[in-house]
Amino acid sequence: MIAKQQDKQPRRTALVVLVEQPGGAHAQRGRSRNDEACSPSDEQTDLFVERYRTRTDNPQQDFDFLELVIADGFSIGRVMKLNVRRVSPKTFFGRGQAAEIAQAIRAQNPACVVTNAQLSPVHQRNLEEQWDAPIMTRADIIFDIFEQNATTSEGRIQVDLARLNYELPRIVGVGKELSRTGGDRGTRGGGGEPLTVLTKDRIRKRIRRLENELEKVKRARALRRKKRVKSRVFTIGLIGYTNSGKSSLINALTRSEEEVAPRYFTTLDPAARRIYLGNGIEAIMTDTVGLLDDFPEELTTAFSATIEEVAESDLLLHIVDVARDNVEFRIESGVRILSEVGLSGIPHIVIFNKIDLLDNCATLAILQEEYSPSLAISTITGEGLPELTSILRERVSERVKEY
């Protein structure tokens, strides 16, 4: 303990992943969003779990990051985990570590290098030159997934705004052809007009235009929320880690047809649906963008209007994919994020979804005892849905009595 207190330069770890793009299809921007490779393949996921499940030095954050890489359609080659004692101002990694990675790159010749290291624009530019390979950071991966799923004008406004705010400090050169660090040299990353032909002034003007458009969206949503509050309609907000089954639940309970797909961030725009709970009781159920640990600040800002949709909820259902190996990490991440965005004061119930995929019932019992109040369900088999409907009906009835 004393040694840790005296260590003024805490040791940090970083993953460096050498990846391939299967069949070359993923090297093309604007690929079909229906392409099955946009989501983690069963083969890739099974191989990943088998390789990293038993590593005691592999925290759940690493597991989460590698799943993001797979979700973006990459095929994982070599994974290197490095301890970084002191961050180099030029390359983040120490000289020996950077050389070790360069040697691995020469041996494998990957399509791209992906890392969860907190690289600055200078780090990223210098490493790309040293390694002669395109680099994508964790933020680049997340932006890439969001761009694939931004199908509505509202979603594209929010993603474009976040991407431009992220890219602006990474643009190199003024008064000449511009380039950006990360993604460009590798055909992935970036959306819309190429950054190589945009000046910083034009980007700032575009940011201001998008901000104005987003402000109109915020005002419209605020007006709709105000009407719901005035009408005293009980509102149930669905929150949870991405790909936990929120859209599946809203479909099961409201008989709607929200898009459901086994990939990250399928839902970017909020969806409000009326739910009938029996005995003449009804409520509004709202689905919104999924949660994610270590979310890029630019996306958090751009999607604040979306997150605000559940801020006026009377009850939150925290949906959890209980069949995942890193389930506790995702629960705790969700709880922390709710606190950060000011939603921790709203009553909530933890909903353990996908119990039809769970082998160990003892694990479920432990989780339900630790995270209470909670309920176990399956949107596929329908197990637990009658009990959930009954609980919601009781909550709404209690609120009606208060009025």
C-alpha cells in the first residue's frame, strides 16, 4: 500500500489491436447497413470469449473494447496489452513499446491498428508516421458505428455534429490541403464531405449550422415533453447498455415494430410508444440511445437532447443483457452514467433480459439479490413479461391515486 501511495506516476494499461477487414468489404465507406458483418459474428465472438475469458489480468473494460472492435466489423488479429509507466509527449508509448508494435505491424501487415490508449492528435499523427499504418482510437470506432446507424435526418445531425467537433482539433495544416489524423489513410473513418477539402473555417460554419438545427430539435422535443407532463401521462423510460434488448422489449410490450438488430446502437433516435397495461390503465414508454462506458464527450453533448427524453420519466427500466460475460461491468457503468447525466434520482427497476440464453441460474439469483428491485425476463420466450406488466400497472395505479 505504501508503494502505491508513493507512486506518483500510476501505471496505466493500453490495448493495441491489429485488425483485418473481412473480404475487403469493410474498407468501403457507405457499405450496406444490412450487411451481416456490421454486427459481431458468432464465430468472432466465440473465439474472442474463449481467448480472453480466463485471463485474470484482463479487466472487463478490455473485454468491452474488443467487443466494440468486433461490432464495427473488424476481424481481430493480434492483441497486445502494454503497461505504460510514463506517457511520451510524442508517441504516448515508450520508445521500446512503439518499436515492439512497429515490428508486429511489419510482421502481420494489418488493415488498421486500433487502440484504447488516450491518444492526443499529436500522438496519433506521429504514430501513424512511425508505424506507416492507419490508426483508429476507441472514439473513432464508436463514431464509425454511430455513422452506420444514423438513418434519419435527426440522427445524422447529431452524429455529424459530434464527429466535426471531434475532428476539428485533429486537422493538420492551414491554408493548404488539409488532412486529419486517424482513419483517412485507411479508407475508414469520417463521413460526409472529405476533411481534406474542408478548411477549419468551413467546418466551424458547418458546426454552427448543425447546432442551430439541433436546437430546433431540442425545442420540439421539449414541447412534446411539456404536453406529456401537463396531461399527467405516466412515462416509463428504457435505459441500458447498447444491445441489451431495449427495442425488443418496447416491441413486446407495445406491439410496435422498432428496428431490432444484433448490433450496437441500432436505436439513435428516441421512440415514444403508448403501452396498455390492462384495467383501462396506460402509459408512455420511451426508448432512447444505448449507454456505453467511456462515451466520447462530443457524442454526449450532441445526443443530450436524446438523453433528455427520459429525464422526465416517472420510472426507469434499466435493461441488462444478463447473458453477457461482463454483465456486472455493464450494470455498474450504467448506474454511473445515470448519475453523471442527473438521472439517478428517478425510481428504477433493473430488468435482466435474455434469460433464455443463460446457462447458470445461480448467477441470475445472485445478481437479482445484489441489484434490487429487479426482474428477470426474456423478450423472445415471453417469460417474465406478465409479471413486468403487472408491476408497471401497480406503479401507474399508485401515481393515479396521488393525483
